[in-house]
Amino acid sequence: MPLVLFDLDGTLVDRQSALGDAVSTLCRAHAFPPDVEQWLVLELADRANPGDFSRLCTTFGIEAPAPQLWQEYVDLMSAAVACRPEVLEGLARLRTAAWTIGVITNGSGDIQRAKLARTGVAALVDGVAVSGDLEIRKPDLRLFELAATRCCVSLADGGWMVGDNPAGDIGGGHQAGLRTIWLRGRPWPGGLPAAHHVVDDVTDAITILLNETPE
């Protein structure tokens, strides 16, 4: 059973549009001024963790407990993020074609798993590795090894990595001995080996994988 690892944010789900909705709703609920909302959007642009909300409370003198604000954000974010039906259908087709599917994602474990559960992705994958589990981040090889282990396979058998981050997903995938598919969008850094395929949408990546499935 061939292995494919997918990135989550920006690959399987659209985090950026959900971020704006979640932050706006949180700020309205607490009557936070516009500068708080602007700070949150900027600080959480790439990732979010409980420490961000501790810094928020310290920076703006907010009395609400930081853990409470973090949990509200997790709930709002998981409710706002979505996985398109055609992506879910593509994952289901990969399973039918006997692929082993994993998710490898940077972020805090509670929020990433909440997204996976609410979007329906969790039911379609064999294993998940979140950077918060080990306090390391892609492209660290150990996170890729954890993802393979949780899928009950070995990186030594090869496979694929699909993601939008050149260094984390594609560079990390290369280091892990995986073939790679890059979802174009972010600037490509100099000196990084090229991805095996470049696509505009994750559904295009799924099509490539399905064509790789042995007869």
C-alpha cells in the first residue's frame, strides 16, 4: 500500500479565510478594539498556539484568561475551516485505491486535530503527526518518521509528500526520501531541489497519485 502524506493548512483546507472569520468573531464577542483584531491577524498569520494568547493579554492588558481565549479561538477556527467536497472525495478515492494516507502538519495538537475532525478529513486518513506532539516542526525528519509510524508504515518504503510550503513540505519530503508534489503559491527559495510535480490545486495532486496507483 503506497504512502502519501498531506500537509493540512493551505493544502487540504483553506486556513487563511477561516482565520479572518474566527478572529473577527472572537473580537466581536469580547468587544475588543480594532488594534487587537489587527494584532491577532498578523501574529496568527502562519500558525497559532496558546502562547500567542498569553502575549495578547500581556500586550493589551486584557483581563480575560488566556487559556479561555485560546479555547474559544480553537472552537471558532475549527468551525470556520472547511475542506472542499471534491478534496474529501479525492481522499476517499485514494483509500479505495489502497493508498495509505497521512497528515503531517505544523501547529498545536488541539487545534489541528479539531480542524481534522470538523472537516471530515480525520475519518479518511490513517495517521496524523502534528508538530506540537514533539515540539518540532517540518522539515524535521523526526516528524515525517512519526507520521509514517502512525500510518503503520516505514519511510524506507518510500511514498509521496504533498504540500504548499517549499521548505517544510517539499524540502522535508526530499529529506525523508519521498517524492513530492508542490501546490504553487509561496515564493520558491533558491537552492531548494525542485518538486517532482507542481500543481495549482490539491485535487490535481490527487489525480497524479491515482495515476501512479499500480494496476
